Amino acid sequence: MDKDDESDRQSGGIQSLDAALKLLSAMGGYLRPMSLSELARDCGMPPSKVHRYLTSFLNAGLVVQAGKSGKYDLGEGAIALGLAALARHDFVNRASDALPELCLESGLTVLLSVWGTHGATVVRWERAATPTVTSMGLGTILPLLNSATGRAFLTWAPPAPLQAIREAELRAARKASSTVNSQLRTEQDIERMTETFRMRGFSSVEGRFIPGLVAIAAPILDWQGRAQCVITLIGTDPAVTEPGSDAVRKLIGFCEKLSFSPIITG
């Protein structure tokens, strides 16, 4: 048996292909073309070996080479693969499939919501072993200003689809005399709130939408850093909403694993 074949058999893969993919992945991590020496250094490979791989990538259209500088960048073949992956990625169903595990690990009820025609809409509900008493269920529309889910959409979703509901809820808040809405009456109030949420990576409410319940929510972000859906944990202990709590760490970890952009930007 060839020595390379024996090494491949022991590693469970094809070592030369693993090295080639490592090189291609390294190129994807940069926002500029790279020189041969830079790629060799970053991948821990001899320049001659890197050159052979790059030649194959050039032939396949995965890489292009600048004329004067001689540096290498991702080509049309890599773009086509990326676009195909984008078109096939289903954020909502992937998150939905993982909800039972998050529910079990956190011990809290879990919601998955998307932005629908009428607002933040619950499309998946995973109840904890100790259920919370609430009338919410599938299809429930959650408010933007006073629910953790709505606040997560305010913070991370594209603003245009939210604008009409955002303005309507602000008008209602200005007219209301209750303390429930007193903290969010202006656009400046919302901006201050959402900036805080961006810095800590989650939104929260404490018994405002449903008395006696607390909730934290975080987004699953696409490549543009925009929320494709929002995951919410519901409980009764106010400690759940504290930054650094076990529930917060589990929620952010769950969403980061399914996101393509960093959630915490502060």
C-alpha cells in the first residue's frame, strides 16, 4: 500500500485534500488578495506545495490571480459555490430542529419567532418540564416594544419591514398612562435600548407583556448581520434576565452556533 494511502486510511480522509481545503478556507478568511508567501506562512505549508494547490484552484476557477501583484483571490467558482450554499440554507428549520435540546439544557420554555405580515410571530413552541402558565401559542403575534422577542427584532432585524408597527406602538405608548409603556415613548428611547441589547447580545423583559413571566431573546443572524428568526426563553425567575446568567449564556451560545455573523458587537 502506498504511504499516502496508508496515512489517508488512518486519518479517515484524504490528507492532500484536507490540506487543499485548509488553504481555500484560509483565503476565505481574508478581505483582500493574498500573496503566495502569506498563504504559505498562514497555512504552515511550503510555498512550493501551496503553489501546486493554487494552480489546481486556478484551473478549476476557484481562484484568480492579479496581473501585476501576482496575489491570489477567490474566483467565480468559489462565488458560485457560496451562492448555492446561501440559497439552500434554511435558518428557521435548522433552529427549529435544535429547540428541544435548548429547552432541555436551559429548563425553560423556548419560542422560535419569525417576522410575519402582522409582526413577530411564534412559529415553534417547546414547553419546559415545568410549564409556564400563559395563553401564548403558535401564531401569537408579540409586540415590538414590550416583549423580549419584539425587542430582539427591533435590535437586529432590517428596519423597513418593522417601521409601520414600530410607529403605531410608539403612538400608543405616548397616549398610554400606564408605567408599562413609560420607558419607551420616543425614537431616542428605542435607540438607547437597542444599543444596550447589541452590546450584551440579548434583549429582555420582566413581566411587562405577561405579568409574572420574564423572557430573554436573541437572534439568529444571516451573513449581513440581520435576524432571520429570534429565539426566546421564558421563565419566572428574574435572575434569568441578568447578563451572564446560565440561561443567557445558553441562549447566546445556541444562537451564535446557528448564526453567520457575531451577535455581540460591544
